[in-house]
Amino acid sequence: MIKKHKQLILIIALSIGIFFLLMDKCGSSREADELKGEWKKANEIAKVERLIKEETIREQKKIIKKQDSLIAEANKEVEIKNSHISSLGNTVADLEDEFGNLTDKDAKISNLTKQVEVWKEKFALSQSIIADKDAIIFSLSQKYESQVIISLEYKSMDEASRGLLAIRNKQVKELEKINKRLRLTSRLKTGFVVVLAGLIVYNMVK
């Protein structure tokens, strides 16, 4: 009877030992490994996409720089033409003053002809300025479109970074869970070893 009792104690002890061994497998790191693989894949995709987006941003910045140059040139042209129009305005004023002092019919016709020519030139310059300003508006629209694209690319990169961060956070939480489980298992095993040692000593002494 005593022998059977000892065998029963030994079987129980071994069963507990097997249970603790199985605890190492229970709640494995499968999810953590999956998250690691998920992060690695997402990171590789994000790197490729980032390179593409950075290239897009560089191209759009080139467009903006080019449009800035075109706008500066157009503004300079407008300034020159406005100055010329102002000068022509003075010419018209002079011709009008001169006309008031003329008495000869042919001289008056010549003066008026010159005034018409000056007004035609002023009109042509005004039309040219309108075309320059249309070009400026177009360049500003191009700049706006490029800036929108740049903003969207930066936003997309930020979202990708947030996605990677979210996966990392999941990994950390999962590893913390595994660590807590391992610490618990370690403490339980320590207690089991003490109990098992006590049983062995007890059976040896008895």
C-alpha cells in the first residue's frame, strides 16, 4: 500500500512537471512572430513607397521652382510694360498740349495721327500685360497643384509611419504579455521544484 502511495505521489509529481513543460508551449510567441513578419513586410513596402513619394516631391518642387522663375519673369515684364505705358501717357499729354497750340490743319492731322499711334501702342502693351498676368495666374495654379500633391505625399508618408508605429506597439504589448507569462511560469516552476524536492526527501526519509 505504501509503495502504491509513493508511486502515486511520483506520478502526480511527474504530471505536474509535464504540465509546467507544456506551459512553455502554451501561449506561444506565434502572434508576436506574426506581428514581426507583418512589420517587416509593411516596413519594406513603406520604404519603397517612401522613395517613390520623395521622388514625386522632388519633381513637384522642381515644378514650383520653375513656376516661381516664370512668375518673376512675367512680373518683371509687366513692370517694364507699365513703365512704358506711363512713358507713352506722357507722350500723349505732350501731343495734346502741342495740339492745342497748332493752327495749321496738316500739323493738327499729323499730331492726331501720332496720338492714335501712341494709343495703339498703349493698347497693345495693355493686351500684352493681360497675357502676362494670365501666365502668372496659370503658374500660380500650377504651383498650387504641385503643393497639394506634395502635401498629400507627406500626409501619406505620415500615415505609413503611424501604421508602422501601431504594429510596433502591438509587438511591444504582445512581448510584454509573453514576458509576464514567462515570469509567472518561472515562479510556478520554482515552487514546483521546491515541492518536488520536498516530496523526494520525504519519501527518502520515510
